[in-house]
Amino acid sequence: MLDTLTFTGRELLLAVVLASAVYLLEVLLFSRRRNRTRQDRLAARVEELERGIAALGQRLEALEARPPTDSTLDALRNQHAEAARMARAGATAAELAEQLGISLTEAELIIALQKSGT
């Protein structure tokens, strides 16, 4: 049966053209599908980065809302630093409490901590 089957040059050329067209169509469809998948992944990554940036922005706002621990805006830290300085200079607990407006117990604790540190 195959012995009697013959193709002309024109039929062979048409078969090659059709096969090439089908191949190109498959390549085109596959590349679009692959690009769509890549775009979906990129979009997901962009969303993830945007969420991260928003979180960092919130953290930055929170940090800006409170004073740094070593600034003059942090009155409590300055008060304790002054109390420690006065305790090292030999001030009594009563003097610390009176001058800095802290409790006598807190002043005694500061003096005890300064004595144990030296």
C-alpha cells in the first residue's frame, strides 16, 4: 500500500509549510503561557516587596515617634544619669530624692548600685 503512495514536490512543500506553521503556533502559545507565569510570579514578588516596604514605613514612624534613648528628650534617662553622677560624688539618698524628685527608696537603690559598681 505504501508502495503506491507518491507525493509530488508541491505536496511535500505544503506538508513542510503546514508542519512549520503548527510548530510556530505551538512555540508562540507556549511562550505566552510561560510569560504569563513569569508575570504572575513577578507580580506576586512586587506585592511582597510592597508589603515589606509598608511594614518598614510603620516601623520608621514608630521609631520617629519616640525619642532616642541617649537624647535630651529622654528625661528619665537623664534623671537617672544625674542621680548616678550625684551618688558617685557622695550625695545622700535624701539629697537625691529632694533635688531630682525621686522617691527615697529609688535614691537609696541608685546609691547602692553605684557603691557596688566601684
